[in-house]
Amino acid sequence: MPTSTDLLRHAGLRVTRPRLTVLEALRTHPHVDVAELLRLTREDSAPVSVQGVYDVLTALSEGGVLRRIQPASSPARFELELGDNHHHAVCRSCHLVVDVPCSTGLAPCLETSAVTEQGFTAEEAEVIYWGLCPDCQS
């Protein structure tokens, strides 16, 4: 996996302490929302302000470094965009989000003829599986 510095440089973004702090938090805690990300960055030796976290998330999302996911009735969550074409499973009880490999392996993962008939080019499909995680099943 590329370093945080490499991810920023590859995206054409400046390497800054707030960006590195957010990226490191997301490496160890994928699928976190802004509130949790703010808490995690405040544990760092150089905490990031609330506005700083939002600014970093915007820049990194627009730069293709982060992927924003927002399951229904949930706050937006963020993860590193690694181009691995995966989807997510969400627990209806505890709201745990986990990665699920794509069953087809190729983007956009779903039959796109209905989309292409409308003149669109499908690049990605967002699939979210809903259910109960192992802990909530017990």
C-alpha cells in the first residue's frame, strides 16, 4: 500500500500535516464518520481543527484519494480509495461497516444496459448489503 505522502503526491496535492494526520487515521480506522475522525485526529500530537478536517476531506475526496460512502440514514463515512472495486456490508443494529469484495471483479459490477440506453456511461456501482454482523446475531 502506498504511503500517505505518495497518495497525496500522486493525486497532485500538497503534502501537509493535516492531510497526513487524516490519512493516517483512515488507514487504521476505515469507514469512520467526521465526528470519529475528528476525535482520532485530536489524539495526534498535532490535532486538526473541525474546519481543517472538513477541508482535508473535501480536498482528498475531490483528489480521488478518499471514497465517501453514505449508507441510508447514516452520516457520511470515509475510506481510502484504493481502486480495488469493493462494496460494503452494514449492520442494521450496531452500524458496523465492512468491505465486501465485488462478486464480478470488474467495475461497474452491475448490468448497465438500462443506464447506457439513457446515454450515460456507467463507471461505478455502489452496492451496500444490509443485515446483522456476527456479534449482533448472537
